[in-house]
Amino acid sequence: MTDGPDLIEAPVSPSPRPAQQRLTFILLAGILAIIGALAAAYYFETRPVILRIAVGPANSDDLKVVQALTQGFAQTHSHIRLRPVPTDGAAASAQALADRKVDLAIIRGDLAVPANAQAVATLRKNVAVLWAPSPAKKAKGRKAAPKITKIAQLSGRRIGVVGRTPANVNLLKVILQQYGIDPAKVDIVQFPASDVIEAIRGQKADAYLAAGPVNSKITTDAIAASTRDGGAPTFLAIDSAEAIAQNHPNYEASEIPAGAFGGSPDRPDDEVRTISFAHHIVARKDLPESTIAAFTRQLFAIRRQVMAEFPLAAKIETPDTDKDAAIPVHPGAAAFVDGEEKTFLDRYSDFIWWGLMALSAMGSAGAWFAGYLKKDERDTHSSRRDYLLNMLTAARRCDSVEELDRMQAEADDILRNTLLCFEHGAIAEGALTAFNIALEQFHNAVADRKALLTGVPQNLSRTGVPLRVTGTL
């Protein structure tokens, strides 16, 4: 090629496909990550959660209730499952919760409550029952002991406490101190529940104290054994129950209804004043609110089913939600009681909203990145078009047919790259139309120059239709 402008090498850019693929991969990975996070949250929210619950002692009513609840939860495929952890009693259960060895525990309300415990439900209410067995007939010549009719007469007497837990002994001492009786001046003897009937029949104590539900079989059998020679036992009323409740917030003033322990005549034959305390289901306060809310909901939903097998489940009640309650209520249990339990969307609406915002931001960032990638392609296209125009000028001055063929081959490469950019949206249809005009002019110039160099008339050199690129592919 002579007398023509020097042509610089045509701009060559890498195919836009790898960049587009990288962008698509990044956007897809981000979307999948957000969807995966939401799916994981839903899975962890709905998968079965096993809660360890400390309860004791062995063969107690509390353990039987928990075992019945455990079976009920499993049979209904509930979200919450229970795993009983047997202990020696309520005090040991409370310590297990304090040591974070369990998630839930059955504790007595009149014992020290762990600092990390919050109430979930009241398992049952217990009443203190004080009575003196009917006096046995004495042999001739022996003076009968004075009949005990009130608590003030217990000083200097032997009192039997039903059960091995020290909590019942502490309960008796609270009652004695309220009546001005020094516990040191009373002989306190504990009898296991299995031995109390034999102790009563053997007259091993002058009065007895039992603590449990009003319909407790242990207490009922012990009172029945206290009936001798047709004489009914004497129930000792705790008339100062309100005063005890004032001084000891874990106790409440209560009554034992007439006939609560059966018999004929009724035992007792009239209402008896006493004090009561509760057995609570408590949970560690660091447990999620949603978990305890689900447990509380399931507990009261299945209670009726368990009652058919174990009537004591009917005693389960909702916890005290007052701010001044002896045991603060767990927020999850309070939400269930107050009807403010949060749904899945309530708990995770913020995460969902932020996830949608993240998707929107990723879309905007992807659009910007795509535009950035296309900017380079558009700049490259402009350079190719300018190069094509330079080749048009050079073709009109070219003196070699071989050079013209080489330039046409080069123009074909430029066309191929331009169409590829158009497919990926880097070139607008208007820009493609301008390129089409330049390409058509180039082919016309090449045809005219070849005709001139070979001596073929120009009108014959254009018998073929030149390649035309349109904006529609």
C-alpha cells in the first residue's frame, strides 16, 4: 500500500463472555447465599429442639407427670421434645439448673430459686397439712396424754414430718416460729413416705406434717391411718397463714376444703386454714424466647391429653406474669400467656427486609458493573469504527489487490467482534446502524479500487450486493 495513511493495529479486546459469566456467577452466588441464609433460619426455627428437664425424686408424682409430657410431645411430633434428667429432689433440680446442666427444672417455690431461673408454668399447688392422730386407748392406771387441738400445744412434743426432703422440715419450723415455738424444743422426726403409715400406727409421733397437693394419696393414706378406735384425727389450723405469707412471700394463705381426705365422717369436717406453696417449671433465662413460647404453647395444648392418663396434669397452670411475682416469668411464657407470641415472620421480618435490600443493592451493583464492562466494549467499538474509516481512506489509495483482500479480511474480523458486542448489549442499535454505513462504504471503496486496478468497469464490479448489517439479528 502506497501513498496512504499508516494504519495502526486494529484494537482487539477479549470476548465479553468471560466478564459476563463472572458477573452472572457473582450475582447468582449472592442470591443463593441470601436464600440459603433464610432457608437455614427457617430450618433451625422449625427443627425439633430437645430440652433437658431436671425432676425428682424417683417415683415422685412430678417425675411421672414429666414422663407423661415427654411421651405426649413425642407422639404428637411437637417442635419441642423433653429429656427428663432424674435428680434427688427439688433442691437438686434447682442446683442442676443453676449449674447450667439442664434447660428446665421442677423446683419448689419455698426453696432458694436459682438466679438464672424464670417461671414457665405452675406445675401444682401444695398445702401444708398438720394433724394429730386420734388418741389410742390407754391401759388402766396410765394417764392419757393431753389431746392436741392447736399448734401452740406442740411445744415439747414429737412431730413427724412426711418425706425426706429438708424443705418440709424448714416449712414446719416457719410455722412453729410464727406461733412463738422454739423449733429446738420440738422433737422433729422425718419418715419416708413409704414408712409413715407404720410410724402412725406405732405411735412414733404426737403430730404429723405433710406437704403436697390436696388430693395427695400419700397424705390421704396417712390421715386414714391416724383414725383409731373410731376417733377422727384433729386437724391443726394455721390461723396465722396471712401473717406467714406476709413474712415469707413464697407462701400463700390457703384453705383445705371440708372432706378433702374422704372418710366418714368427712376428713376434715370443716374448712381448715393453712399455707400453700407451688412447684414451678422454670427455665434458664438465657433460653430463646421463641423456644420457651413454643414449649409453653405445647404444654397447655397437650395437658388435656395427659390428664386422661395422669390426672395430676390438670393442676398445671399459667405462671404469674406480674412484675412483683416471687419468680419472674420468662419472656417466652409471658408472650404466650398475654397472646403476644411472635410468628416466624414477626421474628425474622427485619432479616427478610434486609435480605431484600441486599438483593436490591446487589442488583444495582450488578447493573453498574455490567455498565462498566460494557463501557470498555463501547470504547473498543468506537476505536474499531474509527479504524474502519481509516481503512476506507486507505482502500481508496491502495495500489495492491492483495492488500485490499487483507483489508477486507480484517474488516470481516471487525464485523464479527461488533456483532458479538451487539449480542451482549454493549452496542446500541443506533451505533450498529452507523457501523453498517461505514462498512458499506468500505466495501464499495474496495470494490471500486479493485475494478480500477484490474481494469474492470466499476459498474460491473458492483454486480454483487454488498454486505449490509442491520440492527435486527
